[in-house]
Amino acid sequence: MGQCMSIVNKVVTEIQKQEQEAKDGHSQNAAAPATSSGSPAPTKGSSIAMHGSLPSGVEEIGCKSVYDGDTLTLSDGRRVRLLGIDTPELKEKQPFAEEAKEYTNSRCYKQQLFVYPEPGGEKTDHYDRTLAHIFVKKGDKYLCINEGIVEAGFARFYTPKDVKLHNETRLRKAQDKAMAAKRGLWSTFADETVCRTRNGTAYHKSSCEHVQGRNPQDILASKAIAQGLHPCRTCFE
């Protein structure tokens, strides 16, 4: 446990340093314009998750509470599920679930949020939660919580099949940084041989019930992740 907390403290310190540098150390840079897709351009020399401007169409509203790393409640009672990510489950006491909640809670609770639904995407999920990207103000810049928690190593990039997000490239890069630095979830990552089905969006253990009789293909976990696959929620729980 002591070693785990040491890793967590190092990750938190590093992320806070990056955010502070983006907030104070680069104030001489002009705000970055939004891209043609509506996604703010990255702020040069800072964390991937820091933005120089907000996309058009955001809604400013307070945060009433934070349930876990990827779910929170707005001041008007609406629940929000953060898009493009998947954090460890608190109920199952999965590793880094508490740290994921703390990441989001420490940045969002009782703060003004900028809520940005995916352009052209579904507005709610089957639990009637609002699906959105969440930004918070950091000095003269804005932190995207979705991207930041992935960069911190407390969430994985994840999207349902056939869903394309405007900031998928940024989320992938954030995950690449976390993996390379062995932050959080990636501190014990083993690049083992896993398997995938031809049209699936997840990778599995060879014993997984979801690949039996489906002619699965072997692949290294790192390559599966690079291709945008996520760990199966059945065999990797």
C-alpha cells in the first residue's frame, strides 16, 4: 500500500506541476483559436489537457457533487457522464478508483463548469445521464477534465463502437503520455499477448467467454490499445 501511495503522490505532483505551468508559466502566449472541428487548439508547451480557449456552444453551470472519476452532478440536478473515458469502479474497489474520483472532485466540486456535448452525438446515455466534455477554468486557460484524467493515468480512453469524438486524437495522446510515464493504471501494465475479434472494440484474455468460437486473433496489449481497443469489462475486471 505504501508503494502504491508513493506512486500516486508522484503522479499527482507531476500533473499539478503541469497545470500550474500552463496557468502561470505561459501567460505570455496568446490564446489558441478553436480548430475547424470546434475543438480548441492545444496550448503550446503545456499539458495536452490545457486549452487556450473554449469551444463554441459550451454551457456554464455549477457542480453539485462528484460520484466517481467519470460521473458528476450539476447544480440543476442533471447527472453527467464524461465522454471518451472509463475510470475504475468504486463499488468494485478497483485499483485507482479513489484516485480517479479525487482527480475529478478536486477540480470540479462546487466549481463553475463548462459543459460541452459532443457535436452531432448522443446527448444522453441509457441511464439518462448527459454525455459531455467538461472544462474548468485554470487562470487564463481551461482544463479539459476528460483529457486530464487520462493524462494523469486514472482513466482509459474509451468510446462505444462506431462513436467518433472530436478530440479522440488528444485523448489518445494523453493516454500515450500516461503509459510512457507509467502513471496510475499503467504503473503495473504488462504488455501481454491478448486477443481480439475481427470487428470488436475490446481486447480479451484467451479464456474470455466473448471470444470462444469467434476465431480470435492474438495481439500484444500495447498494439491493441494503439488501435483504439479497450480491455474487456468481463475478463479484465
